[in-house]
Amino acid sequence: MARFRTLDDLDVKGRRVLLRADLNVPMREGRVTDTTRIDRSAPSIDELARKGARIVLMSHFGRPKGRRVPEMSLAPLAKPVAAALGGRRVVFAEDCIGPAALDVVRTLGDGEVALLENLRFHAGEEANDSAFAHELAELGDLYVNDAFSTAHRAHASVEALARLLPAAAGRLMQAELEHLAEALEAPTRPVVAVVGGAKVSTKLDLLGNLVERVDMLVIGGGMANTFLNALGVAIGRSICEHDMAETARRIIEQAKAAHCDIILPTDAQVAAALEPGAPNRTVSIKEVPAEEMVLDVGPASVAHVVRRLGECRTLVWNGPLGCFEVPPFDAATNAVAQAAAEQTRAGRLLSVAGGGDTVAALLHAGVAEDFSYVSTAGGAFLEWLEGKTLPGVAALEAAAD
Ligand code: 3PG
Ligand code: MG
């Protein structure tokens, strides 16, 4: 279990707390389309405010690459952040360092909140530049990192800054780390991992790490085709990484040696086109027509996965099992997610999900609320599944030594 300080260890009354959040939320035409990350950042801000801290919120937004890109300003986030805080006032600072930031921070009273402009408008942020980190440090007496979803980036506000001020994890960071530890570091067995998504090539390290740690690995999505192809199964025009066949076979061997059961689809939902409601049918995986594509895992495979899930006590989920954005090819993802939710509700399963499309898939299945824990992280969740040390977490641990 990671060792780091939390909000319980800080005396914040009357002090300026530099709070690194991840407000990198999806936006369309200046409007936030999914407030999850804002909502999940609110409890730490609220707790600090109630304890009388002067909160200086920092975040990146998009990838402006060290330039001031107006469309990537954090200014439109002040309102939704204020709303998530029950209407508390949030003052925006036009820059994240220098006079513009200092002037705003100086005006803060106890329990008040400032939001700094996008950290990535300065190249020093991504460069983990020490001078830039020192400029940020001028704005605070204490540092709190609540951005687990950015913890895989060794950036100044995530890494260097943690070495300059007394540092602690915020409540969201704490919750992410505690739940992830529960799921993979010291889990109740058997443990099953469900991994989907398009490509094996982007998830090699993840699969390699998981087969060593879990008892069962369910593979779905496009990457299942790559495994099937590697085993000599003809998969028609389905997406498949033919050049990954050797790698897929190596992962299968590694799983055998580690006594991890790999579960691949035995039947599939196929169609000639990926279109909503496209004419489709169920075939055995050995009978995928040459001119058609596998777009979802078939019902017999789903039933098998659900049965095996019933044997398990812990589930880690990353990636959809089929093309869930295009019904009816969401059927397998929905069915397995709903089964996992049901077992979780019954207290028989600890279920943790995260990464990329996963949250969208669980929301689509209507069960995100029923999982034990759904991470706010994309890339950071994947790197954690790969067994990598996340720089932002390492910095908090070092700060606690
Ligand atoms: C994310 O959305 O995954 C995090 O906010 C990190 O953003 P990045 O991938 O641009 O570093
Ligand atoms: Mg990312």
C-alpha cells in the first residue's frame, strides 16, 4: 500500500494550499460535456475550504504545448467548478505564475478559491522545469495533489512541486490509490481481469503484467481477434493486428506458466458493416464469414464469462468487449457489465474499472454507479495496470519519507 500523507495530516487553516486537480474535461463549444472530473475533485476543495484553507486550484487543459492557446483556457471552468462547490465563489487568475497569479492569490480569504490559468501554457510544466515549479511554489504554503489521472506525467505541477512544499494526497487521489491497491496489490481471489479495446499493441505491457497477477483474463474487443488470428482462427475482415501474432502467442504462453486462464470468445456477432442496426448474426468463432467482421462477442461467450465471473471475488475492467457505441454491438459489454454490477450489489464482488472508453461503456450500460469503484483516469489507469510507478504517486511517497 502506498505511503503518503493525506488531508488528515495537514494543518491548513489560514494557509495557501496549491491544489493540483485534473480539470481536463471533455468540452464542446465552450461547454463541459461531462463534469465527472469536476464533481470528483469537489470533495477535497470543499473539505479544504471548510477547514479555512485559501485554495489555489491548478490544472492543465488539452495539449497547448507551452503556448497560450485561447480555446484551451481554463476560464470557462470557473463556473462549473463553482457550481460543483455548491455555488462557492471561484476567482480566475489569467496566468498560473507571476504577478497575475500572485495578485489573485493575495486577495483570497480563508475558505476562498482561486483557479489558475492552464499550466501547460508554459513549457516549464511538461518539462518538469525546476524554475517553473519554484514560481508555482511562490503561490502556496502547502501542496495537495488530487490528480491521479495526471499522475503518469512527470510534469512540474505533479512532480517537481511535490519536492518544494509539504505535500499530501487529496481525497480523490487517496480513493483512487486505495481502491486500486485493493484490486491488484492484495486482492481477494480469484481475481478476473476483463480487457477489451481495439489493439493488443497499445496494451502489451498491461497484458504482460495482468497475466502474472490475475487468475483469469477475459479478452474481448478488437484485440481478441488478434489473439484468435494468432491461434489460426480465420476472422474475416475483422480488425486485427496481424503483425502481433507472435506477441499474442507469447502472452498466451506466459499466462499458462503463471496459471492464468485466458478466456477468448467462442462465438461472435458478425456483420458486413459497422452501422447502427446493421444486419448481423451470431456465428461460431470458427465460422466467421470471409467478407464479414466480428463486431461483438457472441451470446454463448457472454454466458460463459458471466458464469466464470460468478467464481470471482475481484474484477478489474478496462476496455469494451465490442463496438459498444454502435448498437446492437453493445450487447456483450452491457451484459457482462450488468452481471458484474449485480454481483457487486450483492456484496460478492469488488469491481474496479477505468481507462479510456471504459467509463463511457459502463455509463452506456447504466451500471457505472454500481461498480465498487470507477477511476477518473485514462492513461494513468493503464500505466497502473502495467505495474508502472507513476511519477506523481512516487513524488507523494517521497514527500512522506
Ligand atoms: C487525461 O485526460 O488523460 C489526463 O488529464 C492527462 O492528459 P494528457 O494525456 O494530455 O497528459
Ligand atoms: Mg490522456
